[in-house]
Amino acid sequence: MPASAQTHPEDDEVVDVELVLAVDVSLSMSPTELDIQRDGYAAALVHEQVVRAIKDGVHGKIAVTYFEWAGDYTQHVVVPWTRISSEAEAQAFVAQMTANPPRSARRTSISGALLYADKLFDDNGFRGLKRVIDVSGDGPNNQGEPVDLTRDDITAKGITINGLPLMTRGGFASSFDVDDLDLYYQNCVIGGPGAFVIPVNDWAQFPEAIRRKLVLELADAPPAWPPAAAHDGQDLPVVLAQATPGFDCQIGEKIWQNRQRYWEN
């Protein structure tokens, strides 16, 4: 690369947060669920609480990119890195994000998504006070590198990984579900400064979960949240990362291997 074309960190635009939205589009999710998921992100990004959280930051702006993932080599950037500092810029981001329908693909590689997200921070033109990967998914890792080791490598760089485990049990495939997906995310997926998960047990909770998650990621101090709406059935807990002795972070790979043996026999 010619010297004149090289990027320099001091030339990057300073923002409060560099935020990667990594969204699961594996085949276990139905087309309806994929639409609900993307619509939830779209509604959250332009919500007044989220826009206010952005404006209340030290610099009053963030950088965001949105990509969808499934298997180890299946990642698709829907919206590249974009500055958001106003409702108008949030609306423009959402318009680009919703221009085309989601594209499903096989397998579930959370580790592949995390590695891909990590690389997106390189030479992106922004320098944030913090860097966050926001990953949502409806099942455990069943392809690619071990997710907990991948998590550890990424968080060692000072990057925070937050999670949105989708425990809705409404998709096409249930043979790869785990009952404690929230614990799986807490133990094996999330990490870094202030890492947390917000489990979603019903799709009716999803829009509020996304909104709450974004505000917590963008705010300097956690806001005081009102009780969840009555139709949600329960409040949405914000759960910090934890380490449960003996927790099996290879459970997804083992389920896949057992299914493969069954098909072969």
C-alpha cells in the first residue's frame, strides 16, 4: 500500500463506542423469526431511548456495523461501518439494513462470527472509547473453533462481547437446542469489561430486549428501567458473565457429532 494511502489511528474519527451487531440467520430460525429479529433491531436503533443514549455520550456519536452469520464461513455484512449521531443518521442506517430480506444458511458457528467481528475493527476509520460485539443466536456453537477459547482471545484485546440468547423454541430445528442457552452464553460466549446477556424467552420480548441491550451498551451508567410490559409475561433480566464449574462449552459440538453418528448408522 502506498504511504499516502495508509491509514493512521490518529486520523480515525473518535466515537464513544465501536459496536458490531452480529445476528444469527441459521436455518434453525424460520423466515418469520428472521423478520422479527431484523425488525427488532431496526426499531431499537431509531428508538428515542437509544438515540438519547448516543447523544448523551462524551462525543455524542457511535460507529455501528451490522452483519448476519450462520456457519463457520458464512458471514454477510448488511451495513458497513457507519457513524450514528442523530435520529436522521439512525434512520439512514436502518433503511440500508432493511433494504433486502435476511439470507439463511446452514450450521451455527458463534466462534466464526466472533472472529469475523473481531477483524471488522481493523482499519475501520473509527476509534472508540470502547469496542463491543453484540451477538444474538438461538443455539450453541456446532462448527469452527471452540467458542470459549475464541472469546478469551478477543476479550484479551479489551473488546467486550455481549449476548442475546434466543430461547424461543419456535424455529425449524429443535434437535440442536439446549435448555440452558442463557447459561451457555454466560459461561462460554460473553466476556470482557461489563459483559452481560439478556435472555429472550418469547419473541414478544425481543424488541424491548434489543432496545434495553443497546442502551446499556451505550450508556455510561445503567439507566433505571421501568417494569416490562404486561404482555411480556416477565421482566427481562440483565445477567453478567459467570463461570460455572464444570460447564461444558463443547455441548453444541457434541450434539452435532451425536446427530452425525445417528444419520450415518
